[in-house]
Amino acid sequence: MSSSGYYKWVKNRPNDGESNIDDKDFLIRTEFNRFNKKYGSPKLSESLRSKGYDISQSSIARRMRKMSLCARKKKKYMKTTDSDHDYKVADNLLDQNFTSYSPNAVWVSDITYIATVTGWMYLVIILDLFSRKIVSWQTSETLERYFVLEALNLAILRRNPSKGLIFHSDRGVQYACHDFKDALERNGFLQSMSAKGNCYDNAVAESFFKILKYELIDDYKFYGKEDLDRVLFKKIDMEYNRQRIHSTIGYKTPDQFELNHLNQSRLSECPLS
């Protein structure tokens, strides 16, 4: 570099404050794109803070406006629940109390539909209310009860819950049928069901489906069950349970929240020296 070129660079280079601004804008834009342009300033602030960057929510919001970064809006989805049956329904044991103080005390479940090239596919999830972790899920080409039973059996195999667990769902025939009720009774679980036509009684499961479709799979085109299962494994087991932070559990991931609880439990069990 010539002497004149060097001194021209020195004269025009940004000062530390300007460089810092550019660095923060770069961090915000990178994190915004990492979550498919669907995180607003509150989650971006917490996500960056967890990585050691202390940028306030108000600063992020201001910078996002300056860079014309706006979180994409959620789509509306219709609800499909077949509660027109003759099976006996269970009482609503939760009554919209979605607080649980230990793992495997309350599970909530629901079913949704996802479009594929070959037609509609159906997804059932079982969520632990304590950590918001998806403990089990299954897909099916039909709404037969068997895939819901498979999800329940898989959740039991993975988590080995104790008797007394509350299993909450809507009044769909898949949950009200004799096969499903018998499975709950064999394991000593208590069944709970939402009031008829009240989506707020199962709001946590409904909220997960909104997150799944809005943040995770809206941009995908599925070519069948195998393709859907592959993407859901990545989005639910790898990203949602392990990477996505939740405001209701202190901006931690479900896996982090459960690990913290486990470590605290072990410490409390240790005798004092």
C-alpha cells in the first residue's frame, strides 16, 4: 500500500463507536435470519444474551426498524376436532391451570393436520407441561386412533412416568375411545378433557402447533409421510426441544430447563458436609 493510500484509510476508517454499531447490526441480522425471520426483538434479545451479547430489547427493536427487519406474521389455521361421538368424556382437571412443578406430572396432547403433495397428513403430539418439551409425536395418513396410541406408548417408554400423571386433551374420539382410556388406566394415569368447543382449555398444545407451523415448517413442501417425518424429527426433536427458547420457562430450551431441574434435585439430595 502506498503512503498516501494508507493515510487516506486512516483518515476515513470508522471509529470504535461506529464499528461497534456495525457489529451489533450484523449480530441482529444474523440471528434474525437464523430463525427464518420469525423472531421479534424480545426473543432476539434473549437469544443473543444467552450467547454473551448484552443488547437490550429496545435497542434491538430500534435497529430492526432502521434495517427494515420485521418478523413475519402468523397464518391462521382452522381447527379440526371430531368430538361428535357417544363415548363418555372426562372432567377437566386442569381448568386452564397450565402450571406444573415437576416433569411427567401433566402431559397435554392434541392433533393437527399438515398438507403434503400426496394429501393431508395428521400429527399428534404429547407435551410435558413442566418444560414444554415434546416427549412424543406420531404422524398418520388417517385420523384412526392407532397413531395416538402409538404416541402414548412411545412417551411412556421414553419417560417412564409414575402413576397419577394427568393426561389432558380435547374431546376428540381418538382420546375418548375405549382403547385409549384403557391404556391410561393400565398405567395409572388420570384423564382430563377440555370443555366442548373451548380451545383455551388446551392452549399450550394449540400454541405449540402455531409455533411449529409459523416458525418451523411453513416454508416446506412435503412429498409424503417419509419426507414429513424426516423434517419433523429435525424441527421438533433437534430444534424445538434443544434450541428454541421459551419465555414461560425463563427463556431456556425445554432440554435446558429439564437439565437444570435435574441438577437442582441432585444438589438438594446431597447431604451437607
